[in-house]
Amino acid sequence: MVQKEIDYSKLSFNKCFELAHNGSVAAQYALGLKYYHGEGVKYNSKEAFKWIKKATEGGLVEAHYRLGELYERGIGVKRNFSKALKCYKQAASSGYRDAQHYLSACYFRIGEAYRTGNSVLENHEKALNYFKKSAALGNDSAMYEIGCIFYRELNDIDKAFEWFEKAAENHHAWLILGKMYACGEGTEPNIDKASEYFCKHSNLDYSYNFIKAALLKTNAVDERNMWTGYTYFCVGLMYRNGDFVEQSEENAAKWFKKAKDNCYNPSVALATS
């Protein structure tokens, strides 16, 4: 008779406690999670860390990624990025299905910490290094952050555009890509691409008739003027609101005038948006 595999997560706290103390590695991990989630016992981060770490020492692959999370967030132990990475890498090399995701996320959060100076000294070079490691694992949020560093801190517009393009599936990149295509920053000016990204950012239907009916209410004579004016209006909005760029009423007025010159009336659009 084949013995049914035990689902330790469904065992009571007392049963897990008993089996864990008798040397069951799976029960040790389950016990750690119960302390972590406060299931059947009062939440205790230090006990959670203790038992999950013990499960890793017993060779449980799944426990490595969870221990990495505890080190990364400083739960039950002093925050330690290098130990978190070691745990995630151990889980990934052992074939744990979620390990690559957590490894990428860990690289990203370390990069974020270095970029903002959260718990560590601000260091853009180290931030870039960790963001690139995360991006190499497919994290488009990391690609976007790399673009931000090149655009804002390093003033390398060509590199910024390259990374924002890589991050084009990430909605955070749409606004700045619209501006870069509109202004010819890091690329040739392209009104079609600019208006496409601005529409995506605004959750608008990419439709001439929709824009005409809902926003423009003007006597524009052709679609080209319509989209050009709309694009210039969006750049003006960025400057007016300080979205990604330094807030500037002067620059906003300049772009709003260009919009109006292309049959897109900013006052009407603002009143109906």
C-alpha cells in the first residue's frame, strides 16, 4: 500500500510542533510558516526565522527562498541583502519553480534601496548593477528604473531611451516614451509613436473619432493635425503637472500653444478631461 503524502500545511500547530521537534524537515518548515502567519499560535518572527532556517539546514529547497525573503525584509533577523541573494540563488540552482521570480525581485529591491538610499547609502552605480541583474531575468520594472537613472541622474538620453524601449510593456514607461518620441529625445521625432504611448498612458481608445468627440470639439481638418496637437498637449500637461519632468508653467504654455497651433485647444481639452 502506497503511503499518502502528508500536507504539513494543513496539520495543526501542535502536530507540526511535535513532528518538527522529532526531526521532520517538512514539519520544521511548516512550523516556521505558522509562526510567520500566526496560524494556531501568536505571530513570532524570530521563531519563524529559526524554524525556516532549520528546514534549510535539513535540505528543504522550498525553505531557501522563504529564508531569503526573511533576510531581504529583515523579518526575525537583521536585514541582510547578501544572505538573501545567497538563499534565492540556492533555491534557483535547485530548480525551485518560484526562485527565479524571487531572485529577480530581490535584485530589484536591492537596486531600489541603493537608488533611494533606503537602509543603505545612496549609490547609483550599485543601483544600476542590481537593476541590470533583475532586468536580465526579464523584470521590465527594472528596465524602467534603469532608464530613469540614465535620464534623470546620468543625463544620458540615448541610453535612457534604449532602456525605456526595453520596458515598453511596463505602463510606467509610456508617459516618458511619449515625450521622447514627441521631442526627439534619444530618437527621431515620431508623432505616431508619441501619440500611441500618450493614449496608452491615458487609457484612451486609440481612435481619431473618440479623441475628436470627447476632447477636441474643434474644426481640425485632418487626422495628422489632430494627433500632432494631441501629442503636444500631452507634453504640455507633463510640464504643467511635473510628471517625470521638472514642473514648469513656461514650458507648459509653450507646448499648449503648439497644440493649439495644430488644432488642439488645450482649454477645451482640460475642461472635458
